[in-house]
Amino acid sequence: MAWMVFGLFIGALLTSLWKNRGFRFAIERGQGVSPVTRLVLAAGGGLLVGLGAALAGGCTSSIGLTGSALFSVAALVFLGVFFVGGFAASFFFGRFWRV
Amino acid sequence: MSDNLSSLLIGLLFGASLDLAGFGSPRTLNGQFQLRDFSMFKVMFGAIVVAASVYLLMLGVGLAPVPISVIPSLDLAVLLGGFLLGAGLVVGGYCPGTALTGAAGGRVDAVVFFLMMYPGYRLWVWLEPQWPVNFHALWLPKNMTLHELVGISPIWVLAALALACGLGWQLGNYFEARHKGEKCRIVNGKVLVD
């Protein structure tokens, strides 16, 4: 697991450098959103995702993708409610990502 | 090949794929829920259809199936967890894998998101015993798959998923065309609108 997490980071770093985006410290945020607001939202989202992943026993990739590729009923239901949760949150928080 | 080496290789490919798909940016993931950028749907369902096809092919040539414990089982925990993950992804802009991808591009918000997942996990460990609800009571037999539930060949499930993927893809193209000029990417720290 630790090796995969390490590999994921390095893999993303390599393609990021290769595509000439480089490594640059930044807080990515929508127009008109202050850095502090963005960091609070990132922290809140991380907390929710940590809670959700602990509850479900896995994340978008492990349950949603791997499970669905094995045709698990639970995984397909998971993907459904995942999108419902996303759209519900987007109703309230989508305005933070105006282009 | 040792387990560590194969894990590293899979991680490298996974990270590279997430980055190339643009998932290191919370804009891409949020764009899905504002119906202006369907990259997330296309990559997710494309991956499911490809992985399922390869898996069925591997079974077809006589390779061993995955351990049954890999197949998730349906209970309240999966339902609530899925909802919270979807909501958290929109609020924070990442999921666990893409937070690492974002961090690899230098995004400080991705690092904050990633670190806050641990308190989230601890919160659940603390909360669960306080509730008189068994979140893990099974709603269906353990490790149930759709083809077993309906009683059909897995090929039909694959065909249905491929069809759903194709239709969703077309729908995505339609929405992306309607929101032309709102799909953006980050190059050298600057937001570029395609």
C-alpha cells in the first residue's frame, strides 16, 4: 500500500513535469475565492472524505472503480450515491468554482 | 515480481493516468458536477468497461478469479460512505488518489485535504460505537454481483455498462459543447480556458 501511494505521487509528478506544468507551490481556487476560504473548504472536504472512506471501507477507486469492474452490486450503488452526494454538494458549493 | 515492486509500478501508472486526465486539478472534478466537464465520467466509466472486459477475458483464458473478498458487499455503510465521499469531493475538490496527484503538482490545498482525511477517519472510529445502528448489517448476500443477483451471464452486464458508458459519453459531449469556453486547464500555474 505504502509503495503504491509513493508510486502514485511519483507517477503524477513525472507526468506533471513532462507536460511542462512543473512543480509550483500554489493554492488552486475559483475566481474571487480567498486562499483562506479555499483552505478551509479543502480541510472540510478532506474530513468528509476521510469519514466517508472509513465508513464505506474504501474510496472512489477501490470500491467505485475496482468493485464496479467486478460488477459488484454494492460498488454500482456506491457510484450512484457518490454522484448524488456530489451533485447535492455542488448545489451549495459549486459557486466556489466559477471559471 | 515482488509485491512491493508491482505495487510501485501500479502506483506509478495510476498517478500518471490521474495526472494526464487532469484530475490533479479540483476544477476538473468540480466541472463534472456543474455539467461543464465530463472528464470524470468518461475516465471512470471508460476505466470500468476496459477493466471489466480485460477481467472477463482473463477468466475466459482460464486465469484465476480475484479473491471474493475484493468484491464489496452492500450495507448502510457503503451507501452513506459513498454519499459523503461524493459531497467531500465537491467541497474539497479531491478524492484520496487525486489529492496526492494535486500535491505532486505543488497544490497546497491538496496537501491540506490529504492530511485532513486522517482526522476524518479517526472521527468515524470515535462516532461508530456511539450510534445504536449496525452500519454493516448486510442488505444482500455477501459479495453479491449484479449478474448473480439478476441471474444472467456477466457478458450482458458488461454490454449494459458499455452501452450506459457510450450514452453518458454522448450526453457529456452535448453538455460540454453547451458550456464551451468553461472547460479549463492549468499550465504553468495559469488557468487557461479551452
